[in-house]
Amino acid sequence: MAYESPLLRRPGAVAPPDDLPEAGVPWHWGDPFAEQRTASRGVAVVDRSHRQILTVTGEERLSWLHLVTSQHVTELPDGEGTEALVLDSQGRIDAHMVLAHVDGTVYLDTDPGAMATSALPKGDPKQPLQAYFEAMKFWSKVEITDATDDWALLTLLGPEVPELLARFDIALDSRPYAVTRFSGGVARRMPWPGASSVDLLVPRAELDDWWTRLTDAGARPTGTWAFDALRVESRRPKLGVDTDERAIPHEVGWIGSAAHVAKGCYRGQETVAKVHNVGRPPRHMVLLHLDGSQEIYPETGDPVLLGERTIGRVGSVAQHHELGPIALALLKRSTPWDAELTVGTEDRVVQASVDPDSVPRAHAAPGREAAQRLRG
């Protein structure tokens, strides 16, 4: 049965269209642009209780996670978090997750229905993320539990988040991915979306009560529309929306934040290291400004064209309270970034331009530079 948050039954909550991935949680609460402004200037709370929550415990939890994900976590301190990926053998992205390590438990939240390419020679090529982890456990001293029925995720946004946390005696360090346990749950500071964001893991049975407590303390009820608009502004990808079946971490900015280039062997590591050291990613994710004069917008998966030539695909599309219609797109590396582009198909074709601040800086590939020096 599809998930439906109890908060959708509250007055003012508007459910998302059926084709959006954030099904089951409020899309907005009546005024999505005002919600964005509050999330940028005050304090807002977003229901993200549709996310899947896994926990990893046991004395080898960090060393095991180090082997099966793209991130360096063997020495992840208690009270710290990070982001990580599961890649297939070609370095393509299977799953994205955010971690929080506290009191001997790693809490891992990911997209609902997250899948990974099976490591087994026979059977289905894709399997649920937890099943993949179980298959990779072997003799490691770890326990992997689907804790989605026990925990739910709420996200606080805005510069007034610290004041709100203080009202609940939640002492959270200001560094990105800092984690702390508080009376009733776990708090994790995030570097996105926006300048101030904190995730709260609260008991699912108390989701409705925590929503009341947070909104009574001043947080504005806010939907995933506003969250996604700020995420797009922050140029943070969403798996399956801003990525396709060929996407590798370098293309969408997940090197460093979710994939480590110098750690030991893990599935897909050869591609990660090779592209970082001697190659270049074939595509880059950029922010597009869309012509909104006709109120026509492209959809995820639509082509991006330079003249009549397809040079990329549209990912997340959002209506931002200040920037207007914007989108993330994967474009070929050879794209002239100052070119006038068109995006969309059929009756939803609009003009677009690349935000110059989103153009990735040229990466110095150590291996390629060393080879060039040897050649003289």
C-alpha cells in the first residue's frame, strides 16, 4: 500500500500530483511561494516522512559500510554524518543516502523504494537496497534493520532554525553533518538546501505531535514544492530525477560530498578514480533559467537542445519565489555555456540559459597532468 502521511489529513495540506516522487507527503499548504520565502528568511518545517530509514548496528558497522558504499566512513566519529552512494560495477549511481552516526547506530535515510544492482551472478538485476546490503554482509558483525516504521524525517529550513532548536533544548554544532541525540530523536545539520537546514528523526508514532510542537513554536508548515525549489537553487541532485541510468557521481557534483576518490576498493571505485585522475565526465549538471513568460514548463526527461541538436536532458523543474522558473539539467561537457538553448518537447518548448555560477570549474586531473609532464 502506498504511504500516506497523517499530516495530509490536516486542514490546508495539499497532496502532490500522482507523477511526483514525493508521493504521500504534503506538496504545499496553500501558498508555496510564501512558504519558500519563510524557508529562506524565517523558519519552516517540511514533512519528509516518506523517506526510507535503515539502521546499521554492530561493532563492524563503519568498516562494513566503508566497503559497500562510496564514502570514507571507517573513522566517522560519533556525532557526525555524511552522504554516500551505492554504485554499480561501472561506477553508475544506484542509490543515494544520508547518514547519521550516534550512540553506536548509523541511521541511513534514502529515497523510498531505493534499489541497487545485485552483486549475485543470478537473480534479478536490481534488488531493494536493504536486500543488497544483506547480500553483502557475509560474516561482518553488523545488523541491518528497516526502521521506517519506527522513525520519520522532518526537515527544518531557514536562518531562524537555531532559535527554534534552542526552544527544544537541541544543542547541535554548526558544522555541516553534525549529529546529536535529543529527547525523542536525532538531529542532523545539513549543508543544503539553503543556508540553514536541519533534519529531525522523530518516532513515527509521534510524527503528528512533533509537527504540532514545531509549528506551535513558530515553524511554518511547508511542502515539498518549497523544499525542491530551494534544492534546485542549491544545485543538489535528486536520484532518478536529475540522474539517468548512465549518470556517474562526477556529473552531478557528488564527488567529495558523497563519493571519496582516494579510499580503498569498493564497487564502482575504478570508474570514480579513473575519471578523477585521468579523465573528464562526459556531462555536467547545471542550473537553467527558463523563460516563464508563457507559463509553459518542461518536464523531467525532456531534451535540451542547441539549435536542432540534443545536448542533454532536463531533471528537476521548479518555480522559485525569486528566480522564477528554473531547472537542473545534465548537459554535454562540450556545451558552450553562454549559448541560448531550448528545452522541452511537443507543446512545452521554452528558451533557457545556463546560470554562469553553476558551470563547474575545470578539474585538474593529477594523472593526466603527470602523464603530460612525462611526455615533456
